[in-house]
Amino acid sequence: MVISGGLSVLAGTSFATMSASATSGLSTLAGYSAFGAFWFLVSAITLNIRSRRENR
């Protein structure tokens, strides 16, 4: 969760900086969203596997 929060702070700062440029677009935001979805999917799978191992 700490890593995710840190990445969100960096991404937010990046988005705020890029919003002032004339070439800002949604492609960076879409990339961030895709990476976030992947990160949370990996986290959910990892937690599920750990939970199943502990319950054995």
C-alpha cells in the first residue's frame, strides 16, 4: 500500500505538471490506470494465494 500511495503521489504530480502543456492528453492517464489495474490484480492474486496457504 505504501508503494501504491507513493506511485499515486508521483503520478498526480506528473499529471498536474503536464496539464499545463499544450500537448496534454489522456494517453498518460490511460497508461497510469492500466498499470494501477495490473498492480491491484497482482496484489489480489498474491493475497489470495497467501490466504489459501495459511488456511491449510
